[in-house]
Amino acid sequence: MFLPKAIYYEEDATNYELGKQLLAKYQEKQIPCIQIQNHNNIEEKRKKSNREFANMKQNLIIGVRKTHKFVPNHKTSDFLVPYTSSGCVAMCLYCYLVCNYNKCSYLRLFVNREQMLDKIKKVANENEKNLTFEIGSNSDLILENTITGNLNWTIENFKDHPKGLLTLPTKFDMVDPILPLDHKGKLLIRMSVNPKEIIRTIEIGTSPLEKRVQAINKLKQARYPVGILIAPVILVENWREQYSNLVKYLAQNLSQEVKKTAFFEIIFMTYSYVHRMINAEAFPSLINLYDQNIMTGGGKGKYTYRKEVRQEAEIFLKDLMRKYFPHNEIKYIV
């Protein structure tokens, strides 16, 4: 379990039962608890240099979520939903949350979970279609669940709702707490995978590939709907060999039950100027993911792979999937 060096909390968080429980737990462990005005604007954090990025990730922020805007989505969900956390304790070098939060992409927990789940239920009820809500677009809820128990709480409080489906992606294997639950098929979990070396050197602080695959198999055995994200595809020097080994490993180690029903999503990496600046100062000895030979500007300080490079990689991955997973749907490649 993640044990923070310090807690920063909004006073209003103490008006919620979860907020009281979290603060009591950390105070019992004698972890410093510092009151703040606004979880979105902690001045001492904003003023820190990029070199402090990894140290800032060792803190935990507890607050009340005030933004509840649902964003339409057209991939595996109908809406991206602000939910019980944002940010993460892991330090993936490409993390898209860095684009939103810059160096302040540390883990924030929001204690007004009843308000957030009630809105999901309300929107689900108002629509004729059986909507799918992506609740993990701002954080990793499998990781968060080890701290708050919010995913267990969500499953228990949503499983009997007549309409709607929840979904989330994860890079973590700590799924055991939710395996015994009677989820009634209302939560679709999509495991993100990458080659072993990319996980070790780029997805810092996340679960290794072997444990992620074991988690997928356990989830399926517990009757959860599951999907698999090959994401983000990163075109490192020997990417063909690495992704060939990855797909072969999946074919050899996923259970037959998973291979019968799982779908795939394939997402190419988007990088940014913000990532370059933070990573250069916080992780100077690690790989530089920006390669001007194969990348081009993608607007708003972002970089994407050049069209011809991306097309070649897409063809290669499609051929791999046809060879090892000929009967599984690829929902999209972006």
C-alpha cells in the first residue's frame, strides 16, 4: 500500500465520512496532515522545480470534487466521468495527466463519492440507451482502491442500479479485493499492457506485465467483463521485437476464457513539450521519448508519430493481432 510522506487536505473534506476516515488513518500513522484552501492550487507545490516531480508524487491530497462535467466519448464508453480521484502515484514518462496537471499530477482523493455516483445514476436513468460511463479517465481506480476502498464501495452501490455500465482502465494488478463481490457484470475492466522492458523503464511504479496478465485472468474467472489495452504504443528502437514478444506472451498466458471474449484497444503514444521539460529535470538518466526523426507537432505543444511511421506500425500490429488473436475484436486504433 502507498504510504504518503504528507497529507494535504481541504477543511471541507472533514465534513464527509470518507474524509474523516482517511485523516484518522493517517494521523494514527503519525503522517503530517496539512490543511489547504484548495486542492487545485497548492502554492508551495506549484513553486517547486521540475526536479521535485518524483518527491511531490510521495504526497497525498484529500479534497472535495467540485467539477462534475461529463465529457462525451465514442470509444469504449459514452461519457468520461470525473470520479473519486485524479493523478497517480506512478510515474509513467508519457502520462497524459501531466498535460493537465503539469508537475502537480500527484494523487488527489475526492471524498464526496455519493454525489458523484448519484449523478451517474441520474444520467443513466434519463437516457433511453444503456450508457457506459468511464470512471477511470483521471486516475487508476485499482490503485486508488488500495487506499480508499472506493471501487468496492462503487460496485456495491451500483450493481443493482437498473441502467448503466461502468468501465475503467488500469496498469495495476491489485484486484483481489473486488474478486469476491457480486458485481452483476456492471463493471468492465480494461487492463493496459506494454512490453516488459517498456513497463520497467518507462511505466515506472506500475505492475509488471506478468502480474497484469494474472490479474486479467483472475478478473475473468470472477466473471468481470474484461478488455485489453495495448497502450500506449511507444516506438522505441527495437519496438517490432518488443511488441511481437508482448502479443506472443499474451497469447500464451491469457486464459482460454479471456481469449474467447476479450476485445482490444490500441493507442499510440502522444508526447508533449511539458513531458520533455519535466522528464529532463526529474529523470535525466532515463530514456528520452521525444524523437524528432519520427515525431511531428500535434498542436498545443504535443507531439505525435509522423503519418508514414504510424501507418507502418499500425500495419505491423494488425498483422500481429491477426496471427495471435484472429477472433478478437480490435475496437479502435488511434
